[in-house]
Amino acid sequence: MSQRREYPRVREQLVDTRSRRTDTLPKTWLAMKDKPRLEPTTVRLNSVGGQLKALGQFMTVTKHRNTVYRFNMIVIEGEKMANLLSRDVAADMGLVCRLE
């Protein structure tokens, strides 16, 4: 019998409909009981306040309305940052509508 891996709940996840990536804060990643290993990333991150530092990335899994979603999450460092869910993931989950 396989053990079910439990992940912590991220209670403060904002949807950023302008972002193509999903970001999380180092404190959120560090709070995970079984932290996924961070893989290197070469992505360049810019924000209104300037360039951000990416510490690494990992693949994550979440469940919403009985559907499982897998997506890449980038751990970023920066002041006044938040956990952000990308527009594509939010649209796939039905949290926002995609206008074309």
C-alpha cells in the first residue's frame, strides 16, 4: 500500500492574470513538510519594481473541484511579493475566463 503524500495548504495564493508563470515565496516552500527539491531555472523575472531573483523551480500537484492539476512553480525572492497563480493555470482550473 503506497503512502499518500500530503502537501501544506497555501492559504494566500493570488491569481495574476498578466503572468505566464506561477510563483511562490521561499517561506512557503520552506514550510512544506516534504519540500520538493529545487531544480535550477534560467527564467528571467521582471516586475514593476525591477528584476526578481529566482531561487529554483519544482513541479507541484494540486486538486480543485475533484480535478488534479500539475504545474511548474518558481520560488522567487523579493520584497512585497506574494504567492501568484498564473493566468493559464487559473484558466485551466476555471478560476478565471480566458478572453480571446
